[in-house]
Amino acid sequence: MKKKLSIIISGMPAVGKTTLARAVCDVFGLEYYSGGDALKDLAEEEGYKVGDDEWWDTDDGLKFLALRKKNPKFDRKVDAKLIKKIKEGGVVVTSYPLAWLCDDVLKIWLKASAENRARRMSKRDKIGYEESLKVVKMRDKENSSLYNRLYGIKFGEDLSVFDFVISTDRLPSGKVREIVFTIVRQLV
């Protein structure tokens, strides 16, 4: 029996990973699993009051990021769990480093400028553009540093591990979905 397809969708913060992953799951009957949600579960175990997808941009989310920088156990534990899910098949995972840690899986990188991601974040989180841009740039820097330290990954720079890189700067989300659906249809 053929193993069900697994997909990793990655990209910098506020690029549209979660929205795309959920749409792929809905259309193709796959399970959605978020590296961010798994990390939030660990944060909750540490006593943090976590919230929705935008929690990472709050003071508590940034404090947990600082804790993660000091102790890699959180990320390693989550990544091991995500790798297990990928190997089981039939899942779409959103994760920053997982594409560099897994083989035999469809890997998609969504690409967008910091300015466009900040506009998305500003609209999504209902905060000012300047504040969003500051958060996007800070998270880009922190994530790049964290995954370089943990795994030697050039996060956001070395995209050679990805099967497809799709720029979302000029494409509306519906067109991005169409492109990804076309790719997935060829593989299921």
C-alpha cells in the first residue's frame, strides 16, 4: 500500500503558511499540524497563557522565544514529533525548520518581502504597519539565528531543500492556492 502524501509548508512569519495549509487539508482530506501549535503546547506546560495564531507576536510569545533561545529542548522535542507525523503520512505541516530535517516529503516555501508580510500582519492582527514591520524583522532575525544554532540551517537563505518556491508578493492568495492544488493533484 502506498504511503499517503505528506507536505511541509514553510516560509518566513506572516507569509500565509497556515491559510494555505488549511486549504490544502480541506481540499485533499489531509490532517493539518502546526509546529507553532506544538510549541504553544509546550509553552502552556511552562505556565504561559497562550492564545491564537498571533500569540507569537505578544509579549508572552516573545518571552517564550527568549526561553527557547536558551534551551533547545523545546524545539528538538517539537521537531521530533513533527518528523514522526510526516513519516506516518497524510499530513500537512507548517514548520520553519522541518524541510531541512525531512526527506521523501513535498516541500513548499512561500516567499514574500518583509513589507508585504508586515502589511498582512498589520491587517490580520489589527496593529499598525510600523509595529508589524518591526515584529516581522525581529522574528526573521530571531528565527534565522535560532535554527542556525540548533541545526546549522540557513533559514530563509538556503532554499535548495524545497521542491517549490512560490512568491506571494504579486499573487493573490487564491492564485497561490491554485498553484499548490495543481502540484498536489499530480502527487495524490
